[in-house]
Amino acid sequence: MKALTDKIIERLQSECVVIGEPADPEGLKAYNNGIEFAIRIIRDEEAWADFEEIARIMMKHLANPEKYHPHHRVIIDSTNAELLEGKKSTGQVMDYITD
């Protein structure tokens, strides 16, 4: 898993955000807009990283072959967590999905 700072740097680079200290008022406005934009990106990445970290902990726990097998699933919401075990499956059926 990539470090949060690596994700932030990559995302900022992909958005072509250039942050520098301008000498003119228009440049200052653009600079401030760039900072606000960067802060929004950092907050988005941090929120996703928190979710991914928790999800990976559960995935690692489920990967213990002494306790679970690949047919176990977990459903978690804000008030409940369920451990499910698949006994039978049709597999993925795409016959009724429309384009």
C-alpha cells in the first residue's frame, strides 16, 4: 500500500497544481486558490486512506486459512457486522444485465 504522502504528491502532480509565491495580486489570488485546491485533495485522500486502512485490516483477518476460507464475507454498517459463509453459488450471471 502506498503511503498517504505519496498518494497526495501523485494526485497534485496529476492535477498540474503549481504552488509558488507570486509578486502580483492576481498571482496571489491564484496561489491561494491553488492552496485551497491542494487542501481539498489532501482531505479527500485522507478520508479514502482511513477507509482503505480499515478495510485492509478486515481483509488480512479474513485471509487467515485456519479460521476462514474464500467463501466467507463480511458486511459492516454503522450498527452491525455480519460474517457470512457462502454454501452454494451460481457464480456471476450476466444474462439479465442490460447495456
